[in-house]
Amino acid sequence: MPKKENVRKMFDSIAGDYDRLNHILSLDVDKSWRKKAVKEIVGGSGAPLRILDMACGTGDFAMAIARDAVPGSRITGADISEGMLAGGRKKVEAAGLCDMISLEAGDCEHLDFPDGSFDRVSIAFGIRNFEHIDKGLSEMYRILRPGGKAVILELSVPGNPVLLAAYKLYFLHLLPVIGGLVSGDKDAYRYLPASVLGFPAPEKFKGMMREAGFSDVRATAMTFGICRMFTGIR
């Protein structure tokens, strides 16, 4: 079965517990990472923005963007998991953000939007799950207007050997146990850390962004390098 279909089924199965587990397993540090990424997305813009949040999941990041964006901005979320989207739509409605956010089913490697449809494209902790990362980056570039910005937030591995050893102990051994107990799907929480460890190193990923066409590509390490924010300009 293709990776894409496996990923879709996996996220459908854990959708109900995904938000709670995210915050538990990251000790809520993920909220500070998202806050910095939101500032990168909406900061300095005095005009409403058209924003696409790829692999939007249950809408946490799209909602954070909407709360800080200039009034009149529109955030579109796209994800292949209907289970995640269903939870996200309920959250968006409960937060009173339906006028700013729409969540749609879509394959982020093959989007239906015309070229240059958005001012910003974002993705938080999702690009490592793509079957073809290069195709996802090419789609980001295509749907951005000239001068538009991509902001990618992704888990990474620390460079410090001591921190790396502790990180692997937690990610490879403790996380699957905790995730499995809460969600009932230990396999999903084995896949998630493996996907982080298999993600391209920062310099390699920056090179992939440049190959997709992006300029002024940058990487910012957060919390000792366990998360990185990548940015690039169309």
C-alpha cells in the first residue's frame, strides 16, 4: 500500500486523540513553536492575506494563524484525512472562525488551486508525512504568488550527542508506549518518531526547497534543535 494511503488511515484512526497527545508528548512546547511560526506568516503585513495551511490536520495551526492575521484574511486548510478534518471543522465552528477558515479534503502533492492563489503557504509537522516531499514543495511554490512566503515547521533532531541520545530514548521507546495507551494505536506512535528520524537533515532540506524554486531559504532551530522552522520566498 502506498505511504500516502497508510498515512491517511493512520491519522483517521488517531484523530480523536491527536490534539491532546500532541500537547502531552511535547510538554506543550509545540505551542511556542507555532507562535513563532505564526509571527513569521502574518507579521509585517498590513493587508489581508490569502493563506493555505497544508496538512492542516485538526486545524490548530490554521486557527492560531487566523487569530493573529489582519481582519479580512482567509485561511484555507487542506488535508488527506477526513477524520482529522471532521474534528477541525467542529473546532473552527466552536471558535467562531468560520468566516476566516475553511478546511478542505485534498492531496497536498496535487492541489486543485490555480497558480499564484496564495500570499502565504504554511505547514506544521506534516511535510515529513508526504510520500514525495519534492512534489509537496513544488506545489507550495506553484500556488504562491511571486513574492509570497512558505513557512514550514517540522520536528528535527538535536545536534548535541547527549541530547540526541535522550531524544532517541524518549521518541523511540517512551513515546510509543504513552501514545499507544492513550490512543490505542501503538503502531501510529512508532511511525511518528521514525518519520522524524528519517526526515532530511536541515541543509539537505534547504537544498530541496531551493531545487523547488524558493529563494532566501532559511532554517531556524528551536528548543535545542528538536524543532526547526524553514522559510523561503517564491
